[in-house]
Amino acid sequence: MSKQELVMLEGTGGADACCPGLLTAPLDEEQAADLARVFKALGDPVRLRLLSMIASKAGGEVCVCDLTPAFDLSQPTISHHLKLLRQAGLIDCERRGTWVYYWLLPETTDRLAGLLTRPAGTPLPDRGERAGAGS
């Protein structure tokens, strides 16, 4: 995995260290492009299911041999989806003999969650008044 693929996700201080939350400051062009790659990887139902299967597996890792039968797709197609999740920094893997084992990279999902979370104590905007004003 190249450093360029994970520029926005790397860092030691959480979401604030790599980029502002969406509700605290606008993203710059590079941050938006990097973040879009991660969301693009998550924007496919097969990849979302794969990520969910990997993340929810007891023991924290799953063999590709356990993932493939859950889909009506060829093994090369499943491998392609897993590759895209790896390139987005959402999962990692290790070959053991003939099989490859996958696990979630929780620091990436934690940073995404932090990016999408409103700062603590921030009140929600009152939409009732604005919605009634145009009627």
C-alpha cells in the first residue's frame, strides 16, 4: 500500500490530526480526494458486506476461503473487491500457505467515524423555524 493512498488517514492524533471534521471546517481539495477514495471503496454493496464479514468475525480475522462462498461471484472478483478495501486502508491481509487471511484496520474506521461525528456539545440547528418560513 502506498503512502499516497492513506495520506488523510495516517497520523497519530486521531481525526483532528489528519483533517478537520466535516462539521468543523471545510476540507481542502487534497483531503476531499483522499477521503473520496475511502468512501468510494465503501460505496459498493459487495465491499460493504465483505468489510462487515471481516469486522464481525470472532477472533478478528477471516480466511478468504470463508468469504468467497457467501457471494454469487467468482473468486477473482472477490479478490478484486478485497484489494480495493486494502488499498483504501480499511483492511489488511497476510498469506498463510495457500490461503490469505484478512482483518479490519480499526484505526481507519475510527478516524472515519471521528470525521463524521459532530463535536461534543454542538447543538443541532433548529430546522423547525426555517422549514415553516417557506410555506
